[in-house]
Amino acid sequence: KKCLLISEFLNSHGIQTHYHADKLYEQPIIKDLIALIHIWGKTDKSEHALIRFLRNSMGTEKIKCLIKKYNNEKPVISFTDYALLENNISEKMRNIIKGIYQIKTQNTADLLSNILKIGQFYHEQEWENFITKKKWHALNRFQEVVGTYCLNYSQKDPYAFIDFINIQMEVNDEILPPLDILRDLSAIKIMTVHNAKGM
């Protein structure tokens, strides 16, 4: 955490640095993707996942108001269905959620492919931007994880895959390798040693 703050400080003062100690399941883009998987599966995490997904476009305050309104009215429908009826939600977000619900496949690889397409995860105007490249890098790595899972386990049980991903997020030991562009930079590499003895 301190190393990240130092990197951000140096960048803000014109000294280019790239801090890398990333884990796959800590990437916002991967959290967004997994949120849509939960929404599709209507799991016990789906409402929390929907709140995360909508917060990205609506902002925290509007989401808080929506939740408060839902709790006060106590409708018989789910929060997800209630949210889809709200005018505050953009047409784009509404169409994405509806599209997710219309996915009928029980093939894990196909499910991921459909969600990536409907969620427009690879649609970025500034595709040469470093941040965009990092997002795509994380998405590509997640697809590799899914591919490995489908080879080793059943690819016809998406709910088993969701359980697998939940465990992976809790363990959180999947390292996201640095982009190739960072390996080619002429730079000094600084390594921190934690709990080192005799130094």
C-alpha cells in the first residue's frame, strides 16, 4: 500500500513510475465481470453485485437513495426487478442487465463469452491507453483461468464455476503478471523485503 502511494506521488511530480504488485481478483474490471456472473446466476450475492454494477454509472448517492426507496416501499418484487423499473438507470445499463438475464447457456466458457460481449468489456475508445491495456490484460488472464477450469472440471455447470470463483476471490493468491510493455522499459527495479532478518 505504501509503495503504491509513493508511486502515485512520484507520478504526480513528473517522475514516471510503474508500481506492480497486482492480484487478479483485486482488479475493478474483474470485480465488475464477476458481479455480472452473479447477476446472471441470481446467487445470494446478486443484489450486492447489482449495486456494484449500477454504482459505476449512477454514483454512490443515487444508489443509496434507490436502496432507501426500495426498503421504505417494501415491494413484493426483488431489488433487481425494482431497479430495472427505475428511471434513474440509464438505458445502456438496463439493456446490459436484461441481456444478461436472457443468456440461456449452461456452458461456462460460452457464459463468459456472452457476458463479455453484452457487458462490452473490451469496448474502449482509447485502446492504446495504458489503463485500457491493463484492463484487457486482466480480462485475458481471467479468460485463461476459465479455460483452465473448463479443462480440469466440468464446463457444463456454471454454478460450480461460480462457487470456484468465490473461493478464488477469498483466497486471492492469483497474481496478475505485469504487462509486457513494462518488462521492456529501461528502469530501475526496486524490491521490498518484508520481515527480513539480519539486514
